[in-house]
Amino acid sequence: MSARNVTLADIAKKVKISKSAVSLALKDSPMVSEKTRKRVISVARKMGYIRNELVSSMMSSMKKSRCGNFVETIALVNGNADEYAFVNHPTLSKYCIGIRSEAKRLGYSINEFWFHDPRFTPATFSKILRTRGIRGGIILGHSLGNVFPSEFKPVWDEFYFVSVGIKTYNPTLEMVSTDHHTVTYQAAMKARELGFSRPGLVMEEYIDDLVDGRFVAGFMRAQLNFPKTDRIEPFMDSDAKEGYEKRLFDWIDKAKPDAILYLLDSTRELLAKIPADKRPQLIQLERRGYVPNWMGMEQNNDLVGMVALRRLADMLNRRSSRVGENSNIFTLVPPTWVESSSAKEKKV
């Protein structure tokens, strides 16, 4: 039997275990014992088994196109306190659009889970994943809990997971996110290019903390390109604190920005109280729906979701990939400047 013709079934027959167990062993899955893994690898080498990744991928695509079936199922975990955040949240909903479209293109079906469901425990989650043959998934919306409970460690050790948008701790999962540093850097530089000499930043500190300070860092770095007289300290108060509105307007009166970079729709609603002829130009750092005279940054969060799905697919299909060793790998997706025609006319 030539190496080209050796199959998983041949190895399984030789070792006297199932074909699926052979597949797991060759992928270093913790779902098989170390003794079995070593035995399978030894036999596979002696038989001359060579895994052809290209052929494997092509066969999976052919199977899907001929039978109309999905190649594999993945988990999509909503880590937000809102059970319906995938629909209600302006950012998470865009992530999901990208994830679902790319999953469909690559042939993956999706099972959704809610992290804050009282029935969602490490033991039940692991059992469900094993029972359904799910080897990994994507978690998003965990801004209210990016430090995972220690009891979930066995889940991250046994299955492949990618975090979207937010860096996680305990453990640090592989992450795909928009480039928050570039979002504010480019927005501030674009404001100067358009003739606004004193752009300011309104950024809630708790939001900036979630992205390791990258929003503020990008803005501060851009200001190094400005004359010192045009540099403005960012306003980082919490919008949940009493007196927020007064402090915001006091900051505007003192700093006198001619353009304001902001993130939240609620901030725009407050700034709309300023008479139009005295209002600084508003530049939003994330597009969250249609707004007349809008200008700002498109974070391309649908693309973030697509890239996250590709990273997970790569983990699931790359022979060298090992469960639990996918941490500290970050993929950043660049934003795009967007300016409506009405905003251009307004400037002119």
C-alpha cells in the first residue's frame, strides 16, 4: 500500500480503534489519551500516512456541494448580559453578519449559546460540544466579563476558541478586532486635513480600558503631529456619573475644540443641544446606522467577524494547531473613513 493511498480507516483498522479517534489523535486532541495518540502517530508513520491538506479541503467542499450538508458545526457564544445582544447591539450585530456569511461560504453551521444563561456551566457546555461534535467556536460581546471564571479553564483547554473585539484574560484567547488605535489616529489626522485645527476626543474611560487604552493612545499619538497650542486633553469622564453633562460642556467651553471625536450615540444626542452655528464638527468613531451629515470611521466590524471565522477554520484544519496554545495572537482589521455627501456640502 503506497503512502498516497493510506487512509484514516487503514490506520484505525491497524490500531483497532475508530476512524474518528484516529483523526482526533492526529490533531493532538485531548479527547484521546496520550498513550493512544503516540500509538496512532507511530503506526501512521510506519504506514507512510501523509495528510494532504489541499485534497482534504477540496473533498470537504465537494461533499458540501453534492450533499448540501455542512462540513462542521461551530459554537457562537454571546458573552453579553443581554440575551438578544446579537440583534440589539450595534457592534455585535455587525460581527454576526460577517461571521454568519463567512460560515455559510466555508460550509460551517452555527450553534448559538448565551454565556449568562443560568444553565450554562462548564460541564454542560463541554458535554454539549462533545455530543454535537463541535471542536471550537467564537465568543463575542463579553465586554461585561472579559476575565473568564476559572472553572471554565477545561473548556478553553479542550476546544478551539477565538475572541472577537475584546481581549480576554484567564485565558488570553486568540483575538480578532478592529484596530482601535488606527480608528482614533486616522480620525484625528483626517480632521486636521479637513481644516479643523483643534480636534478633541470624548471617550468613556471604561470603554477605552476594554481595548487596553488603544482609542486614547491613537488620539494622543496623532496630537504629536499638531502644534502644542492645538493639543487637547481627551475628556474621559463616565457618562453614568451624576453631573456628566455639565462636566462635558465645561470641557468644551475650556478646551474649545472645533471638532469632536466621539463613539456613543448618546454623546451625539447631548452635543446636539449646542446651537448648530456654535457646535463643533462631530466625527463618530463607529458607524452605527444612518445619521444626516455624518462623518467618521467605519470600523468594518462585519469584516472582523469574517476574519474571526477564517481564523477559527484555520485552527480546526491546520495540523500543526494545538488546543490551548492559540493565545496572544491578535489580528487587527483596519477602519475606513466615511463622509456623506451632505457633510461635504456642509463644510463647503
